[in-house]
Amino acid sequence: MGSTVILDLMGGVALLLWGLHMVHSGVVRAFGADLRRLLGMALKSRLRAFLAGAFVTGLLQSSTATGLMAASFVTGGTLDLAPALAVMLGANVGTTLVVQILSFNIAVVTPVLLLTGVIAFKRGGRTRTRDLGRVVIGVGLMLLALHIFLGALATTESATVSRVVLGAITDQPLLCLIIAAGITWAAHSSVAVVLVVMSLGAAHLVSPTAVVALVLGANVGSALNPLLETGQPGNLASRRLPIGNLVTRLVGCALVLPFLHPIAEFLQRYEPNPARLAADFHTAFNILLALMFIGPLDFIAVRLTRWLPDQPRPADPGTPVYLDSSAASAPAVALVCAAREVLRMGDLIETMLRQAMTALLTNDRKLVAEISRMDDAIDSLNDSVKLYVTRMTRDSLDDRDGYRAMEIVSFSINLEHVGDIIDKNLMDLAAKKIRRGITFSKEGEADLVEFHGQVVDSLKLSVGIFMSGDMNVARELVAAKALLREREFAAAERYLTRLRQATPESIESYSLDLDILRDLKRIHSHLCSAAYPVLERAGALQRSRLKDTAFGRRKPAASRLPDKPLLP
């Protein structure tokens, strides 16, 4: 009997949490963008921010979700701390709305809600009707979970052991508060915990005083989730809003905790139903907190800003460092500034290239995301360099400075293309490798490492050519291109040999290996472009790599035109 009751209770909790999830996800899919826009528009005054927080949370049934949106506005600098704290006060009130609705005996509508929700979900296609059907199903599942709770707890109402155990646990109000806070933090839902407390009270397994203490704990626990989920590592300022929300809850609990027994007796006179008592106290507590703190929010915001000051932000790698606008009167100096910025781009590309191979070999997801952010910085720097060179060289330039300006812009564009290949191609292959659990063979990994090492060496050569214009280094880079092509053919032949041997690693990674080699070769081709202007100025480039045919050199296209027109 005991194990069956425990399983029923655990199933009811799971069903309740899933119902809340469906309500939340359905509302987000149907109105997520609209709710975020509404929250952003309503933050001009404290009262409107409070009402917006209550409304949005009443729909989402997640103060954590509302807190995340408000925190994103604060972190982005579009919202002051005081209105954001008002949003959280409203969010705390908004979470009580569904508790109030479910505290009434409306279990009779459960089948109607489930049937209506399923029909809307199935017939709605990809429209908002389908999302609202999900919401209705979620509400029905929550009512069904409460029905399961009451049924399971009814069997334990006469059980002496259950009463003794729960009485021992809930005899101390402070212990009740701590237990409820911990459960709420773990469940990520104060609504679910308050509904469970309502069921315990309705089954007369806990006293009214314990009900009030458990509801207090649920309120404290719900303030822990935003604190743990919205802060940025190393950024104390990002924790101002969740800490302010937690402080208001703790102050409210400290004021109420010594008077729990008189408060429970007072509420019991007007609301003998323990379930309604829990819901009414939950709502009254959050409304009184809002009335108490909505006035001094500016003072609280100032204190939080002083205690948690802004941290110095790390330099954005996408922000130019060397593009000096004061060099407009000296184009030659401006070109030097642009060249220094392009060299900085080369350093970032080298870091990306090295980390790309590390990500491919170690399956590091975080490194893949970091490389994507670095590519965004490369794109931004490339745009800045092109605009800077264009603006600084509007006046006429001599031939030497004109060639240098073209080299700077060309090398910057090629580095940007290299960054795109690393991000869009190599990192896509890394994600594919991680997703499918592909493993390189030892021989294939050795080939990739060797090939990658030559590309890194060629990157250094291309940067050296860009700096010095040395023709010997340019010849070395072009020769490396031919050598790399030969190594690609040799590696492909070795892959085919291993594929014929049908080793599992080779079969699984054959296509991935060749794709990586192809992308590394494309990177190398962009790097070699730095050598061609130098060799061309020295007259060291042939017009074409095509050899003469055995029948003699073909005539140019113009000389092969007919002497007479084909039409009269």
C-alpha cells in the first residue's frame, strides 16, 4: 500500500510539472515575441512595469522566465534596475493567479479541457490554435495531477505512520520553510510546490501553520532559480536583479515567520478550507510584499548598484584598435594603421585555425561556439578596414600607395573568407562529428594534423609577405601550395586504401576527412593570394599554367574569328 501511494504521488508531481511545462511552452510559442515586446514597452514607469510583470507571468506561469527577460533588458542597458525590480514584484504576484484558480473545485472540467486541447492541438496545424491547444492540455493535466494527489493522500489520511512522519517534519516552521525552498529550487516551480502543499492541507496531513510555512518556503525557493540562472560568470552587476528579488522575499519571510501561528489562526477563521487558505496566503503575501517595496525601489537599486558595481568589460575583439581617424590628412600613415589592424585580424585567424583543429580532435562544443564569436569579430574588423581605407584614401594617391591600399583591402577580404570557411564549414563538420559520434582513425588523424600544420605555416608566410613584400617568401608560399596539393592527393589515396580494408573508423570518417582536407586547401588558396601581387610586380608570374598542346600553341580567341560575317 505504501509503495503504491508513493508511486502515485511521484507520478502526480511529474504530471503536474509536465502540465506546467506545456502551459509555459504553449504560451511562449503562441505569444512569446509579443509578450517580450509588451514587457519592453511597459517598463517606462514603475506601476506599468509591475502590472506587465504580473500579466506576463500569469500567462507564462514562470517567474524565472519573466526574470530572464527582465535581466536581459537590464544587462543590455535598455532597462534601469528599479523598473526591473518592479517587474519581479509583479511576477511574484502573477504566479499566484493559477494557484487561485486551481484552489477551487473545478476538477469536473478536466475531461472537457483535455478533449478540447487535444482537438485544437491536432487540428490546428502550425497555427496559434495548436499552441493554445497545448496550453489547454497543460491546464487539464494539472487538474488531473491534483486529482491524483487527493486520491493518493486520501488513503494515507487514516495512516498513523504518515501522520507521525509528516508531523515530525512540519512541526518546526523554519524547517518547513527550508524544505519547501529546497524542493521549489529543485522543481523550478513554486506553483507546483504550492499546489502540493494545498493537497497536503486538504488531506489534513499538515497543520495550517505548517501550510503557511511551506508556502513561505516555496516563495523563497522560486527566488533562487533566477539567481542561479541569470547571472553571468564574473559579472556581479548581472546578479543585481535576482539578488534584489531574493532580498525582498527574505525580508518578507523574516517579518512573517515569528507570527505564523497567529496568521494561520486568523486565516482559518475566514477560510476553513486548507487548500484555499494556502492559496489566499500565497496571494496576500506577494501583494503585501509588492505594496511594501514598490516605493523604496530606487533606494534598493542604488544600494544594489553600490554593493555590486559594474565590472570592467573585456575589450571587444571586433572593435578596431589601430584605425586612427586623425590620419586623414596623411594617407600613407592611414595605410600603416590599416595594415596594423589587418595584422591583428591575422592573429585572430591563426587562433581560430589552431582552435578549429583542437575542436575537431577533442569534440569541444564550447570551442565551436567561441570560434563562431571570433568569426563575427573578423567580419566586423573587415568591414571597418574597408570603410577606413576608402575614407582615408579619397584624395589622389601615388602608384605605390594605391597598390598598397589594394593589397590591404584584398588581404583583409581573404582573411575574412578564411574565417568564414573555419566557422561555416570546419565548425559545421566538427558539430557533425560530435553529433554522430564519429571517430578519426589514427592514420587519418595524423594526416589531418600534418596537413593543418602546413596551412598554419603558410598563414605565417602570408602575413610575412603582407608585411614585407619579400619576393623570396612569396615564391616559398606558392611552392607550398603545390606541395600541399600533392599531399592532398597522397592523403586521399591513403584514405581509399584504408577504406578498401573496411576498418570501421575509416568507413565512418572517410567523407569527413576528405571534407576537412578540402576546406583546409580552400583556406590555403586564400592565403596564397597574398603572394600573387608581389610576384606580379616582379614579373615572376606566368600568364597561365596551361601547357602548349602537341600541335603547337593555339591562336588567341580574337585571331580565330572568321574573316567574314556568318550572316549577310
